[in-house]
Amino acid sequence: MRVAVAGELLQGGTIIEIGSSYADGENFAIRTKGGSGTCGKFEETWIVFPLAASQSAAAHYRTFDMALEAMRSGMKVRVHSYDGILCTSADFISIMK
């Protein structure tokens, strides 16, 4: 179990687009609007979830599924990185009302 407070990348943002990969890497990316945090300070920004940053491939797939659900439902998201504060190293997402 990893317990750390590295980077709260986005809090309360909305996903407006999802890409199945970013820069031809083993990752996926979400384009977000609004919210606060390191990546929330821009009106719109891409946040990348590299496979290598995930605990496992299964965890990475779950994160992708949660991003899809958040976009489909229009609910707000929180995005975190246990490894830093870069918008290219996300590895956690939660959905909130």
C-alpha cells in the first residue's frame, strides 16, 4: 500500500475529453476544465496517466473506466499523483458530486 501526499493535481474539475493514448505512449489522458490544484490552475489542460505510474495494469484499467464514467455522468473528479506534481504523472482518480 502506498501512502503519500505527493501531488493533488486536480480537485473538482470536469473531464471534457479522453484520449486512449498521449504522445504515442503506454498511457491515457483526460482533458479537464475548471477545478483547482496543480493542473487546475489552467482553464483547460491535459492530464496523463502513464501505465508505469500505476500499481498494476488492472489498476490502470480501473482508472480509465472511472474517467469514462466521470465524463459520461458529468460528475467532478479529483486527480492525484503519488510520484510528484506533474500533469503527466497521474495515477489516481476519484469521482464526486
